[in-house]
Amino acid sequence: MGRRLAVGVLAALLGYAIGGLGGGFLVSVLSSNPHDRSVEAAMTGAFVLGPLGALVGFVSGFLRSRRQA
């Protein structure tokens, strides 16, 4: 169980980084807000898409690290 949890946490960290950076980039490119586009991209990446990426990363890492019988 400890190994699966560790793999899940590492996958969550990787998922947060990918979700935060990728989501921030997409928002900065696709946003129609001319005034504070960079702030919108940073906050969306850090507080919306980053945690979603971490959740997806944890679940997928935890489930994929099953022991082989």
C-alpha cells in the first residue's frame, strides 16, 4: 500500500505541474480579456487546472501501480 501511495503522490505532483503550466498557457493564448490576461492565466492554472491535473494524476498513478499477482 505504501508503494502505491508514493506512486500516486508522485503522479499527482507531475499532474499538478502539467495541468498548471499547460492550463495557464492555454488560458493566456485563448483568453479574450485584454486587461489582466497574465493574472487570469496564473490563477486559473494554479487554482483550477493544476488541482484537477493533480487529482487525475493521483488516481491514475495509484490505480496503475497495482502489484502483479
